Amino acid sequence: MIHLKKLNQIDLPSIAEIGAEAFCDCLTLKQVSILSPLVSIELEAFKNCCSLISVYINDSTNVDILSKHISKDKIKISLVV
């Protein structure tokens, strides 16, 4: 999914891993919904996603995994039950 310039939102209903540079340079990506427990996010999965403002998750363990890969001061992580 590298360089999908016009991607605004993505819903990941059943995924265990987000690969390296999966959303790299998705400059218009604003929202990500991760609806299953993550095992890992590889390096630079969200590199240069400068428009990303919110990530919705439904598993609290995802917060720790996401925190290593995105800036929590710029991006809101919301736990949705």
C-alpha cells in the first residue's frame, strides 16, 4: 500500500500485523480503524502520514503497540467498545 496518495480513511476489520511502510507517504490519510487485536506494526508503517489525526481501536493492547509508531501528541487514539 505504499504511496496511496488519495487514501483518506482505512478500516482494518481483521488484521494481526501492519507491515513495514504499509501506509508510507499516504499524505491524505486522516483516520484508521483497527478492529482486531494487533500482534505487531513493522517499521515506518505510518511514515509521512502527516494528515493522520485519529486511530480507532477496540482492543486496549493495541494502544501500546501503536504508541511506538505514531506520535500521540498529534494523533488521537480512541478505544471503541
